[in-house]
Amino acid sequence: MARIAAAAGTPAADPVVFMAGGPGADTFDDIPFLVGSGLNKDRELIVMAQRGNLYDQPNLACPEVDRFNARAVGLGYDSQQAQQLMLKAAQDCRARLTADGVDLGAYNSTENAADFADLRTALHIPEWNVYGYSYGSDLALTYLRLHPEGIRAVAIDSIAPPRFLTLPWGWGSAAEGIHNIFDACAAQPACKDRYPDLPGLLTEQVRKLEAHPLTLNVTPRSGGKQVKTVLDGGALLNLIVAFTPRPKDIPAALDELSRGNPERFAQARAAGSVQKTGQFAHGLTNSIACGEWAPGHSESDVLKAGRKAFPGWPDTVLAQVPQLPFQYPVCGLWNVPDRAKIQRVATVSSVPALVVSGTFDAKTGASWAKGVAAGLSRSTAVLVPGIGHWVVPQSPCAQRVLASFLARPTAPDTSCVAGLAPEPFTIVPK
């Protein structure tokens, strides 16, 4: 863990503790974004690597999966070869971890939340504030439900609701975020005139690439040698969900793709060939996804949710959860206990809460925040137009709202949100 001193000369007595996304992301990589967003302006900032992450012992990194991910850019996203290689990587990682005596079932949100409760006690902090984004919002809500003592206020950003978070849920979030991007384009006359039918264009390109994938030699933006890069329908969808390219460039990128220029998407796909091997805890991802998100549903449920989200798309694309391809086969071999009943519980609390969402978020759809806020009787919900996943670092307004909330949890100033609108989309010549 790390403690970042407050910038203010006389800071508030109650620090803020941060819960990172992922699960499996290196918390300490997020510190520059947190400091840049003013999290330590008036109070101390505390970060802790969640159990199994980088610098922890044991560390649930899977270099085997990182090496697969680097190679995967040259494979069909949802191809049989990609599935076989990914399962081999996951199996090798699991075998190595369990041979070292790691209990993979001990890596879950209940234990994760207990670690933060123990941290507050160990640091002799009477009261603190919690800020978490993405999976960190799932964890923060679990922590608030199980260990409410000592929590002054909770801010959650890009909401992953424990009660509803399942693997099929990913399709609804993807559709919501993408449709909001397209609707925002339609609301800007220049964008609407230049790209009049983005939903139809996306469907057309997904179908075309899934039937006839492009195989290209691409130089990653970071430089180096060219890498074989395959762009198919599944890869296209997942690049958009990951905001590579950025939302303002997606209409232009789709238009260029339709006219034979796949450069924006191809370079984004090629970037995956450069991996920070051993830094992401894929083992933690799998333990939580397989223990908490997968149970109670099946691969057919994923496909059904995909068909509902994007009617008419190829089943080969819709069969894979966005951002988590082949997760059910992986869970079949990861073999951790079913924790669905323990984890899928609504958080009901009167602790002041701030619920922040971005309209362009295609990973954790903004509409899911409503159900979460309903259980938090003293909550303030903020919807930021034109922002994607992890809102606060991207939005100066959201930063001001969060600072106001930490100063006055029951009466934050949200006035800046009313004047916000998505930035202009990139317009390329016809």
C-alpha cells in the first residue's frame, strides 16, 4: 500500500482510500491519474493493491496469458485457434499457481473487502472516504455492505453493480454505450450529415469482417517491427468497447473502414502485441469472474443477450462476452467455488454516496447506476455526457463534483454538469 500526502497545508482529517478496477489491474499505475484528478488536494490518499495483484505475495499474474494476448492480435478474435491457445495459457497459469499452494478460491470480493476493513484498523484511521471505479465500484459496494463501520462517504465511478453483475450483462452495457455514441453523433448536425446511419454501418462492417477478416502487417504506434494483425468482427466490436479509437473518432474510423482504410482500427489492434508481461493479475480476474459473474448462466445465455443487444450480428461474435472471450471454457478449468448467492446482494445504506457514470461507457453501462443509487438513501447520481469508462480523470467537471462531495457529502455541488455536452466528433472528407 502507499500513502500520498495531501497537497493542502492543513488537510482534512479523513483520508480517501482508492479501489482500483480490473479486477487484476496494478493499483499503483493509477496514482498519477488520481493525483491529477485532485484526489489528494485536501486529504491524504491511500491506495492498496488488492490481494493477488502486482507486488502482493502470492501474485496471481499470468505471464502465460500475457504472451497469448500478444500473439492474439494475429489470430481471429473468436477463432477456434485463439480459444485453444487461450485455454492452454489459462491452464498453465492455474497449474503453476496451484502447484505453489495458492488457493484460488480465496481471491474473491468478500475477502478483498475484508482486507480494506483490516487496513483501516491497522492504520488506526477512525474514519475515511472510499472511491472506487469499475470493479472497484463492485468492491466498494461490497465493502460498504459488509464493513460499514468507519466509512464517512463512498464515491463510485463507472458502476459494476454486485447484484446484477453477470457475464451476459456485458452485452447490454456494450450496446448502451455504443448506441449513446451514435445518438450523440446524430445530435450534432455536422456528424449526422456526414455519418447518417452509424448503427447500419457498424452492423455492415461487423458482418463483412467476420465473413472475410482482414490480415495486415501493421507497425504499432509505439514503434518497432510490423506485426501480423487480424481484424474480424469480434475484434472490431471489442476495440470499440475499449475505446480504441477514442469515441470522438469512432464514426470517422468506421467510415474509413467501409471505404477500404482500416488503419485506425488496425493500429489499435496491433497495440495489443506489446504487453507488460507479468504485471496484470489475470488469476484474480478469473477467480472473481468465475466465482461471482459466471455462475447461474451459460454460454447460451451470453449468446441470447448478444442477439438482443445487436440483432442480426453473426453468432460467432455474439457468443463471446465483450472483453472476456472464452470465459466460460476458462471457468470450466479454473474451478473455483460458486459465490453468486454471497455476492449478488443489493447494498442498502444511509452512508452518503456519489454515483458517477459516463454516457459513452460501453463496459459498465450508465443506466445500471439507477438501481444501485436506489439502495443508497443519501446518494447523489451524476451522469456526465460524452465520457466513457472511468469518468473522473477524463472530466474536470466530475473532478469538481467529487471534490465538493468529499467536502460536503450530503450536499455536493453538481451545477457544472448541466452545461456539459459531448465534444464534436471527427469529420473526415467524403
